[in-house]
Amino acid sequence: MSKRNGSRDEYRFFLAMPTRWSDNDRYGHADSAACHAYFDTAVARCLIDSGAPCPADSPVIGVVVETHCRYFGPIGFPDTLAAGVRVGHLGNTSVRYEIGLFREGESVASAEGHLVHVYVDRETRRQPMPLPPALRAALAPLLAD
């Protein structure tokens, strides 16, 4: 992720996401925990809509090992956000998802960040596993330039 806020055209998938009153902190903007929840929701929906294998049925699951958010402008209730998702890195056992949060009508991100999934054996939740071919195929169109 760069130190400047990105534009909508840098992302491959978008999810409309209304903010909630309970997302705001005492200063009147979305709490950092809410922003990380937006990221998690956007990635989960992106995976579903991209046709990735269902984690409930898969012997391999993705666990979050890293998350980060950089803020460029305020987000808060009653904003409606467009959460943009792209894949920044598609490795053998991990994926770095990059997310931008855009306020309605704005072309640059108010917040950007990433989360990294390491794919592991469902039973042990420790043994890193290669990405299933169906997951790799679903994520390939989301790769950033």
C-alpha cells in the first residue's frame, strides 16, 4: 500500500456498505475496529461473489495473520461506503487482500488497508497448505496491476 490514498479504478471488486450508528466513536467518526470489520466483511463477500470454495466445506481455511489500516479522511454514520477489494499478492499458502473504503460520491479512498490470510489445514489450524486451485482461479482476476 502506498502512502497516498488510492482511487476507485485501482480496485477490482466493490461492495456497498452502510455504516451503523454503533460504528461511531465518541469523536463522531467510525472507530478503528469498525474499519477492520468493514475490511473483513468486504473480503468475505468478495470471496463468496468470486466463486471461491466455501470455507465451511473446505479442508483448507484462511486465517487472518495480519491486518493494517491507514486513514486519510473521516468515515462515520450515516455514510454509505463502497469497499473496494483487490489482491495485492497471491502466494503459495497466503493471500494479501487490499481494501479501500470510499465514501459515497468520492473517487479517492478515505481509508485503505490490507489483511493477509494464510491458508491452513482445517483440523490442525497450524499446517500451512497450498491454495486450492479453485481458490487461486477465483482470485486471479482480482490481482492488482
